[in-house]
Amino acid sequence: MKTTSGQWPLWEVFLRSRNGLHHQHVGSVHAVDAEMAVANARDVYTRRGEGVSIWVVPSAAIVASDPGEKGELFEPALDKVYRHPTFYEIPDGVANI
Amino acid sequence: MYSQALDERDGVADEAVNAAFEQRVAAEEKVEANDRMPAAYRKTLIRQISQHAHSEIIGMQPEGNWITRAPSLRRKAILLAKVQDEAGHGLYLYAAAETLGVSREELVDQLLAGTAKYSSIFNYPTLTWADMGAIGWLVDGAAIMNQIPLCRCSYGPYARAMMRICKEESFHQRQGFEIMVTLSRGTEAQRAMAQDALNRWWWPSLMMFGPHDSESTHSDTSMRWKIKRFSNDELRQKFVDVTVPQADFLGLAVPDPDLRYDDATGHYVFGEPDWSEFKAVLRGEGPCNAQRLAHRRRAHDDGAWVREAAQAHAAKQQAEQVA
Ligand SMILES: [Fe+2]
Ligand SMILES: [Fe+2]
């Protein structure tokens, strides 16, 4: 028995479920090149018309924020409640605002 | 996924980190690929997700056995699509396991080497066409019971893979039940074939839920970590409760002399599966263990030249682009 040799690169798969919507991450596939990655993504993730467009991106090309820096990155936004319309009180009787 | 780098920190028994983790999970917060997590949580998930993936892959064989002998073109197309889905399930799950920092190759090698476990049910033979009905109805039915709670698993990538899988399983169960309906309304010989399939698949299906809660080793931690939501016995009971009325509808007899409906509890009381058989199958002594692995190895080896050719082609294309 031969074991597996030579890892095929990993690709992240994004699908647009229909026009008008963003592509969304759905999972990953292994493939030797971009063309095969699209073909594999089609077979694995769109067997029931889940997509009208596929993006594949080499997983190694994705730069992710560090979950350890979640606080530094995202907490500053939490205390700026005045960025939300609900922060403001509009007197009764004022319409269309 | 984009999380190949293993979190070095979780080798350290960092109690503060572990405590924070337990709190987050208890509060039903999801854990994502690059988040810090206890090494034991990572290990448990890799084991469970990869065993699950292997089960989907090996699970193609019992039904693959009947694709060329399906009784009509309609049935053949359906069975082919079902087996193809199982391949897809395996791939979703391997992808989810890879987010935990293990490579696909490692996992596949474990399966081929015979060191990884997969569901005991796939080590039983498929002797007649009725087995395609019984498998869809009972085996996929039991799988659905097990899998629906996993859609709420604390580990995000696993939960999302399970949601995708659960959407597809309902077709699997219905096509199986449809086969059972057709056979049970058919000739005497067809009815007998359906009954025989139920007789052979009933107990192995109940065993799919695993040993009794009292014997189940990893259960408590998995519950606390929200990987598991219901105990083995709870899920088995649920399965019996929904499946027995379906057997009644088919006019088939569940092969359990102790089976009766208990008015007081509103549940069925049922007999004890043969746990020595269950353990033997897990040890590799089931009727088809050797055959299943041998087939998987052969398929893997037969595909080697395709993998090598694809790689050589890609390397050549790349070299030409550079030149
Ligand atoms: Fe499946
Ligand atoms: Fe299935």
C-alpha cells in the first residue's frame, strides 16, 4: 500500500448563491491548480444549485486577524454607541426621521 | 481553511486560558479555527470529526455495491446521487478537521493504515436490493438523529459542515423509505426481502448510537464542551420511538420480542442489542471489516497515477508560466 505523498495545496471556496448576494465562504478543497480547484469546488459544494459563481483562493494567501488581538481590534467600536441611530432621542411628534 | 499554524500556546497548561474557554463555551459562544482552545478539546474534535469523515467515505461501499444492479434507471440515478453525497460529506468533514491543524494526508493515512475508527455499521454486507431501502431508512435515519444536534456543536467549522450534511440526509432517508414502501406493497417475495433486510439492519442501527451512557467514556467532557448535546441512550430511544411506527406502517415486524409501547411513559421499551457483537465489529472482527479496508486501499492505490499525473501537469504549467 502506498501512503499519500505530496500534499496538494489547500484552497478556500466561496460561493455566490445568486446574483445580488456576496460570495460566502463555504469550506475548502485540495487541488493541484486553480482550474482543478474550481472543478472540485463545483463537485463538492454545488450539487444542488447552491451557487451561480465560485471563487477559489489559495488558503496560504489569506491573511487573518489574530483572535488574540480581538480586544484591541474590535472593542474600541463597542463604546462608540453614538454611531448607531438608536443613540439619539427624537421628540414625540417629529416624523420621517 | 486558513489555520494551518497550530496554536503553540495550547500545549502549555494555561489554567486562566482554559477557565476562560470553559466559560465561553458554557455561554454557548462558538469556537472558531484560530481561537485559543485547550489541547484536549482540539484532540477530541480531531478524533471525532475524522472518524466521522472516515465513516462517510467507507460508507459509500455497502451501497456502491448495488449501483450497477439497481432495478431501474430511476433507482440507479438516485443511488448514485446518494453515494456521491456521502463522498461530499466525507470531504466537508475532512475540511473541517483540517481547520484544527491536522493535514488531510495524515487522516487518510490513518484510515488506510487501519489505525482510525469508523462507524461499525458499514462492516455489514449488503446482500439484497432491499438493503438499499433498509440502509436509507434506518442507517441514514439513525445518522440524522445523531447529526442534528451536532449542527449546534460549539466548534463552528464542524457545526457548519453538519448543517450542510443534515440538509442532504433527508433525501437519503426518504429514498430508502420509498424503496421499503415499494417492496412491502409488492409480491410475497418482495415483502419477504424487505422483512429480511429489516431483520438484519435493525440491531446494527441501534448500535450506531454507541454503548450505554454508563459505558461511554468521553461523554461527560463532550457534553460540557457542547460537542455532544444528547446522550447515546437518549438518542437511541428517540430513534426507536420514531422508527417503530414507520415499520408498523410498512407492515413489517421489528425483530425484537421485547418491544412494546409503554403507555405510562409514551415511549417504546425495547430489548438489548448484542454488545459483544458491537465490540467485535469495532475490534475489526465484523463480517466486512477486512474487505472494506482492502477495497479502500485498492481504490487509493489505483488512483495514485492520476494524482501524480495531475501534479506533474500542474508543475509543468507553472514552469511554462515562469519561463
Ligand atoms: Fe452522510
Ligand atoms: Fe446519508
